[in-house]
Amino acid sequence: MSKANNPSLKSWVEVKPESDFPIQNLPFGIFKTADSTPRVGVAIGEYILDLSVLAKAKLFDKAPWPFDITVFEQRELNPFISLGKPITTAVREIISDLLQAENAELRDHAELKTAALIKQNEAEMLLPVHIPNYTDFYSSQEHATNVGIMFRDPANALLPNWKHLPVGYHGRASSIVVSGTPIHRPNGQTKANEALFPSFGPCRLLDFELEMAFITGRATELGTSISTAKADEYIFGLVLFNDWSARDIQKWEYVPLGPFLGKNFGSTISPWIVTLEALEPFRVDSPMQEPEVLPYLKSEGKKNYDIQLEVEIIPENGKSKVVSQSNFKYMYWNMAQQLAHHTVNGCNICVGDLYASGTISGPTPDSYGSMLEISWQGKRPITMPDGTERKFILDNDTVVMRGHCEKDGVRIGFGECSGKILPAI
Ligand code: CA
């Protein structure tokens, strides 16, 4: 395990106990300020460390080999993460050294410190990566079972393929936006069960899906595949992911090819990519898989991660409510299996690709990862503190997702994945 994960490390930058960004985290993102162009930063406490400033001061000269430091002045992380894990991991470790309480190099260099540390509340976070491709899996057994019970047969909720392969589909990359970007309620075709013909108008059953997503940091050639044993070498890090879903549009359109306009009007990600290295201490065993999976899907070791998740709904002028508390560890199919399955036919992957987990539901109703399940198709509405009810998401509601890991006195988190729903255009 990286020395940067040592629970006893402390930084000279003040980090509050409830912060998502202690020295053991050091996630990467893209930010800009009123005076600066977009660039690469690392979150520490309430600050962002500007890596372009550190690079110009030659603080990354200790990396294993020289690299082009203009990667830190780009508006996306792709050039940086393309350098490969030996460099990206070394950069994280150099930053960890620089921020340690006893290291005076940056701490006592007033001019450099002032230039390199920016208050997060004075910066705008941008989409961290250019995303060439987006795939959405369907890997939570609890979620797939709930949907199967609601829409098909309670006795055979899971379809016959579900325990043999990580079901997924190719989503839309162009409409993935960074946290804080508002989304308009989509218009589309819907058809009531009793109606003869469809009608057109604003979606009435707008939902969130609580997901996590991994971003690949290394490309492959068409015609090659990635084994479960090698998958971690291709995963740069993880973000929170809200796969906004228009249930009524989805219901009418999805037969026989799957999700389309019910999903592609927008998806929201958190701005900080938490590296796989930072998540290393939080690995846990995967759930038992029964029946046994085919050999190419077998994986060794701890492949799940204990990441506590929550979803909060904030009405425009009312009190907010946490409507779900779930955990990434519940996933039936792990990321290594998803990547191995995705590429087993020779499909190539790109740097910056985003692979979402699918809705992460836990075993109890308060851990379900979508309003579809929480309100059970609208049959069990939830009551907000202001007395209003929610079956699905209303105009001007803001949905905020958060995630963090906690172990040995260390708490690392993902920041917020937030989006407000505006009225239909
Ligand atoms: Ca989804």
C-alpha cells in the first residue's frame, strides 16, 4: 500500500474532521478561477493545490522520469492520466510529501504557497475528463430484483442472464455534466397503459439513480481484452454518478433495444476523481456469487469497496431530506468483472471512458438508490419536512449525492454530486 495512505499522516493545511479531503485522499480535478485558465488541481481540506504552479517550481522533478508538465495546464485530465500509473502515483506521493506537517519545503515558502493554494469556494470546478465513451452497468442485485418485482414477475425477478454476466448498455457521453450544472426536465413521448396512442410533453416521472463510476486511465487496442487480474491497472479512479432517468419516457421507448431518450438528457458526476490508490485501504470482499461464474469472470482478492453513500433532496424553498443511505460494497458484479466482460469480445477502451455501476440499492427500503424503488412506483410517497410529498423529483428540486469511506480514523470522500431540475424547455 502507498505510503501516502498512512493513517498517521497529518498536513500543515488545516483539514476539519468532517472534510472529504484529508492528506490520505488527494483526488484530482480541473478548476478555474476568475483570474486563471482551467488547470489541474488536487483537493486538500478547503483548498485546491494548483499543480501547474508546483510543476513550474520544478517540484515534480522527483518523478521516476521526466514528463511534459503542460499536462497540468489542460482543461481535462486525459493528458495527465495518459502518462500512466507510475507517473500519476508518483505525483500523488510527491504531493503527499509536500503537504506533510513536518515538510517545510512548501509550508514555509510564502510566495509559492500563496500562488499554489486556492480556496475551493473561490474556484469553479469543471468536468474533470473528456469522456469518449460511457457505459452503464446494472450490477446491484437488490436494484435489479426490485425492478424485476415491480415490472415483471416477483417469483422470477432476475432475468436468466443476470447472474451470469454484468448486464450493461452503451450510454451517451456528450450529456455528462459536472456537479452543479442544472438539468431541464426532458420532453418526450409517453403512453399511459390504457391509452391507444402516445402523447408528447414534459416527463412526469423524473428520477435519480445513485451510482458510482470508474474512469479508465489507459487505452487498449481493438481486438484485445483485459483480464480481471489486470483490470486495476486500467482504472484511474472513481466519481459519484447520478444517472438521471425519465421513467415514463423509458417505459414506452425501451422495447426492444433498451434505454434511449429516457436517459440521455443528462447525467451528473462529482468533480474530483478519487484514485484507486486512495481507495486501497477500503477494499472489502465481494458478495458470494452463486451460481459459479464463467472462468473469464472469476476474480481474486478483495474487489469491492466500502463507500458509504447518501442521497438528499433539497426543495427550492423547503427543508431538505436524506432519502437514501446505501453502500458501494453491495455491488454483485465488481469493476474488474465489468471491465473483463466489456472487453472479452475485443472491444477497445479509451483514456477517460466512464463506466457506471448501475443503481446501487441496499437490502432495506431506506437504502434504495432511486425514487422508483423508494416510492415503489409512486405507491409509497415520502413526506418531506415541509409536508410536501415526493414520488419522483419535482421542478426546482436539487438532488445531492455524497460518498465517503472511513477506517482507522481516516475519512476520505468524493465531495458532492449535485444537480437541480429546471422546468421543461
Ligand atoms: Ca443507470
